[in-house]
Amino acid sequence: MKTTMMDETVTNQLMIEHLKRLHNGQSQVLERLESIEADMRSVKSYLGTIKHDMATLIDASAAQDTIIAAMRTRIDRIERRLDLTDAPAE
């Protein structure tokens, strides 16, 4: 009976040691996961900034296209008035 109780104590101690190791490993995994989550939040924030910047650049490009088109129209009109082109004057 004494051997059985001693065996049970050793088995319990081994189980406790294994559980402690598992718990420590789990804690390390959770810490790493939290770190990865923080990194992902940073990446998402950065991507949001990039999307905003791209939208701003697209708007600016569209505005420049409108300005260039208006300038081309004006230059064409000036060229026609000065008879610098073959097109008929207005």
C-alpha cells in the first residue's frame, strides 16, 4: 500500500510538472499572439493611411486633368485666332 501511495505521489508530481510546462508554453504563445495582433493593428492603420493618400492623389490627378483640358481648349482657340493652325477661326 505504501508503494502505491508513493507511486501516486510521484505520478501527481510529474503531472503537475507537465501541467506547469504546458501552462508556461501557453503563456508564451499568448504573449506572441498579442504581439502579432499589435503588429496587425499597426499594419491595418498604415494601410488606411495609404488608402487615404492614394485617394487624395487620384483626386489631385483628376483635377489636373481638368485644368490641362481647359488649357488645351484655350490654346487651340488662341492658335485659331492667330491663324497658327489650319482650322477655321471662330
